[in-house]
Amino acid sequence: MDRRIFRLALPNIITNITVPLLGMIDIAIAGRLGSAVFIGAIALGASIFNMIYWNFGFLRMSSSGFASQAYGARDLPEVMNVFIRALAIGLGGGGLIVLLQYPIGELAFSLVRSGPESIRHVQTYFRIVVWGAPAVLGMYAFQGWFIGMQNARIPMVIAILNNVLNIVLSTLFVFGFGMQIDGLALGTVLSQLISLGVSAGFWWKYYRRLIKYIRKETIWDKLSMRKLFRVNSDIFVRTFLITLVTSFFTFASSGMGETILAVNALLMQFFMLFSYFMDGFAYAGEALTGRFYGAKNREYLQWMIRRIFFWGLMVSLAAMAIYAIFPDLILRIMTNDISIIEQTKEYMFWTLLIPLTGFAAFLWDGIFIGATASKEMRNAMIFSSLLFFASYFALTPVWGNNGLWFSFILYLLVRGVVQTFWAKKALTFET
């Protein structure tokens, strides 16, 4: 079982580790433009797109869950149905975001509480990057379907390509052509568009043989669509609350001043690094849970859960050790502003708690998605999010930034605990 887990987890870890590294490099580039305002602007701009794209996370998650279950049941027509539905929703949703970019942008900009210079840079970033929306959501559909088909290598190659292109192009535009935030944004959108084309090319090369299993009369089957929308709506609520909490965290930081905004932007990179790393195991949990759930193999499902939690704990302890031993090295990679580094270190304690309190939530999310147990996952997220906001409004007036971080750690811990208690009910199926 460990071999199966790592065969899926390692490519996903490599895939996901490039994402926070890209964020770190964007922060590092912005941190060398001469002002903390640029760091904050990148953090705010990224938060806006997280708020948008993470709400479409159901595309990747549901396509992974449904595809892996169909794969486990050896239902190839349904495998193709899942793919077509996800891709149609992704491209259509991305096109809608482009059409509605102005009202979406104005709403997002109204939430920014930084100064006019920060807002101007955020607006520049948004107006360019928004054109990559169809590509991003299209890649969500491809990625989820590939994972559901127990293939983590193709998403790994695509993610590495996307992020390497982004880094190279952004560095070229900023340092080669003298651009600033607009250079970072242009590098991002061009890499997204190229990567979508590569995703389609991989699908055509390795999976076009499945075209013969397409059954037009079943693609939009009412019963299947009803189940799809039920699961997607639950995942949407869950993902919306994740984006609400994380985006609120950044916007709340912006209300504490430019320095705290920059400090928290740097500290959140520690969380993002851990989360994308842990998501590698969560994705493995998605694929294997769906496969064993579709095949109705309870014994293998329980075995897999025990092993994936063992490895999740080991990774969490390793992350805590790295954060404790090398904080200066990690911070200096992201910025050369000594005053920001020193102020950031005052809050480093909270980053040490992230791995231990958060790993269970990530793993249960993957397992619940693979079983399409969306209701329980949604309810756990509602409960933990309400607790986050209650804690924030109670503690932040007294503790300031420490109160914000305490609320975030509490939110992570409660998510994992609640899902642990609900796991038996969520993973019940008839044999």
C-alpha cells in the first residue's frame, strides 16, 4: 500500500511544491523592487485570484472523485462523461469570469484597505492575469481527471512547465524589460495559456483511445447531473469558505498597516509551502479512495487511510523541524529587507503550529473527495469557519496580529478533528 501511496503522492508533491515556490519567487521578485508596497500588492493580487479560482476547485475535486470511482468500477463510458462535463464547465466558467472581470474587479478592489499605491498595483495585476481564467479552469478539469485515472505524472509535468515558464517569463519581463507588477502579471497569464495547450496535447497522446467510449445520450444524464451538482455545490461551499478565511486573513492584515501586511504575506508562504506539500498525499488519498470506493473494497480503503495518516504525521513533524531550524534562510530567500525579516521573526511561533494542527484536515479532505462524501466535508468547513471568525473578532482587538494567527490555527485544528469524528459515517457504503 505504501508503494501505491507514494506512486501517486510523490508526483503530486513535486507538482504542488512548485506552486508555493512560484509564490515565493514572485514575492522575492517583488521584494527587490525597492518597496514593501510591491510585496503587499502581489499578496493582495494573488488573494483575489485565490478567491476566484478556489471557488471553482470543485472542478478538480469532483472530476477526480467521480473519475476514480468510475475507473475503480471499470465504467469507461462514465470516465469519459466525467471528463467532458468537467472540461465544459471549466472553459465556460473561465469565459464568464473574463466577461465579468470589471464588476468582479471593482468588488475585490473595494475590499483592499491599503493605500492608493497598493491599490493601483493590485488593479494592474488583476486586469492582466484575469485573461488566463479559461486556461486555469480548463487545467483544473484536466488535472482532476488525470489524478482520478491514477496518473499523477502528467499533472506533475504540466505544473512544472507552467511554473518554470511563469518564473522565466516574469523574471525576463521585470529584470530584462524593466517592467514591474505588470511584468509579473504578464508572465503569469502567458504561462497559463501555454500550459492549457500542453494539457490538451497530453490527453490526445495518451487517452484519445477512450473517445470510442463516448455515449452522447449519457453525458448529460439527469440523474448523473443531479449528483454532480449536489457534490459540486457542497464542494463549492467548502471551497468558498476556505477562500473566505484565507482571503479575509490577507485583507485583515492590510488593515494593520503595510508592514504587517508584508510580514503576514511572508509567513503565509510557510503555510502555502506545507499545504501544497501535504496536498500531494491528499491527492493520493483522493485517487485511491475513489478507486477502492468504486470497487467497494472496504479492507483496502481502511488500510490506505491508516498508512496515509502515518506518512502525513511524519511529513508534518519534518516540516516543523525545518521551520524551527532554518527560518532565517527561508525568509532571506523571499526578501532582502532586514527590517521586515526581523519583524516577521516575532510571529514565527505560529508557523511551527501549522503542520501539526493542519495535516489531518488536508488528508481527510482528500479522502472525503475521493468518496464524494461532500456533505460531511462541507459541514465540517462551516463549523470551523464560524469558529475562526468568532475567535478573530473576539481576540484581535486585544492581541492584534497574534489574535489573527491564533484564530487561523484554531480553524485548521477544528477542521481535522470534526472530520475525524465524521469519517465513519462519510465512508459508509454497501458491499
